[in-house]
Amino acid sequence: MYPDNTLTPREAIRLCALGTLAESSITNSIPMAYDDLAHAVRHFVSRITGPSLELMGESIELLRFEGLAGTAENIDTSNPMLVITQAGIEMLETLLVANIRSSSSDLNELVIALKFRFIHHLTKIKQLNQINLIIEVCEIELARFEDLHDYHNSDPGHITGWLKHDINRLKTRLEWLLEFKLRLET
């Protein structure tokens, strides 16, 4: 993790892999083939961030080496069936509760999407803490864009129109997050 307890690109991929494996082995009680896990991670990450070599460098094999994933009984050693281990579940929770940088980036979008995809693996109080964190990040980003808009309000050109678009997008996201939090609290 970075010094501010936010995820590195490698850890975001690890979160995706462990969460996907947890969904298969815990939620569905089915081991997941190595190749299927690698494909699922690539598919999800590339749909959020676009193709990125930086984000695709994490090897699923490292999860096995570090004891975060184990091999289920199967004959095919070229495409082993994997299950998440207790250490993997603990790492999944650690990654899920990591901070989020207060900036707009592809990595932030990926981390937030992953938190929403796997947040149900956390206790209710930890889920609410994560939603509060995401709300705070959204509020900070909205304040930055509103400040920039106000500063350039009299500029010629079209920057204020673009900023208004982003401000409206952030306000809509914030409204959705607040409604989601209310649903989660009940």
C-alpha cells in the first residue's frame, strides 16, 4: 500500500482476484479454475480502466505462493481449481477497507468499483465506514471542481461548460451514494 493506506495498482488487481475467488469458493461453494480467474480479473479491470499493462502485471500464481489461494482436488495441473484460504479472506478484508485517494483517476474508479462489487464480504459497520469514505472522497472532488468552475467562470472558451458537466455528474453520484447509505442502514 501507499503510505496513505491507499491501494497500489497491484493491490487493486489482488483485490479483484481475491474477491472473485471468494465469490466462487465462499458464496457459491465452487472452486474456480486458474484460467477462469485470470480471465475474470482481466475482463473486469479492463472494462473499468481500459487496457493497461501496469494493471495486468499481477500473477494469480502469487496468490497461491503467498497462501492466499489454495488448490482444490483436481487432476488438471495445467489449470488447477483454486479456492480462497483463510489468509486470503483476511487479505480481502484488509484490501476492502483501504483508503481511497481524493483524486479522480482510473485507479480510483477501479478501487471504488471493486469496493462496491465485494463490499458485502464486510460486516455492516465496515460497509457503512467504506460508504462514508467514498462519500467523503466524492464531496472533496465536487468541492475542487466547483472551486475551479468559480475561478474560471468569466474565462472565454468552454471550460465552464465542461466543468458544469463534471459537477452535475459528481452531484448525481453523491445523491446516489447517500441513498445507498440509507438503504444500507436499514
